[in-house]
Amino acid sequence: MTTRKVVDQVLNPWTRTTRSAPYAVPEDLPHLQALADTQVRASDAPYRLNLTLPPEPFTGLHDAPLVILLANPGVSDADPAAYARPGVTERTLQHIADAGGAPNHFLTHADKDHSGLR
């Protein structure tokens, strides 16, 4: 008789994030868009779902000896211009899809002035 060890594995849904706006995992997009469509009052503005910028669910290596959890990063007025710079969106999408995580690209020379660093 052969014994087989089953390893629990959490699949990373961010690997399937769309590569252009609106940014979302395709199965989630209709639900996220429906939520965004309900956020029409001026009082909703600070909490409005923004699908025009790539998601930033986490940064860093998954096996880091120290993990710092942060609040939702929110959206600043500087973000659209920062993501319009060559390569920033692509690096963000690659970062969240990487199986083991990746060094925080907001700390690298290329992205050191991105609003994500602040």
C-alpha cells in the first residue's frame, strides 16, 4: 500500500487579476462593479471602490521572518500619475501574482518616489 501525503495549498487568486482596468479577478468583477455602482453619494467618496488602479493586497516576501500588517492603503491623488509611469502597474501585478512574494518594489530605485512608499 502506498501512502500519499496531501498538502493543503492556498491558491493565489491574484494570479488571475486582469492586466488592464477595471482590475479584478474576472469572477469577482461583476460583484465589485455592482458594489462600485452603489457608491454614488458624496459621503461614499472616502470608501469608494476604485477599480482603475491595480490592487495592492500585500507587499513583500511570503516567508519573511517579520510581517507588518497595514490598513487598506487607500487611494491618493498622486496614485493615477504614479501608476501611469512605465512599468509600475506591471511590477505591481507581477508582485501580487508571484508564488513566494517579492521584495517590496516600492522600496526599489525604480519606484522609490511612488506614493506606495509613503
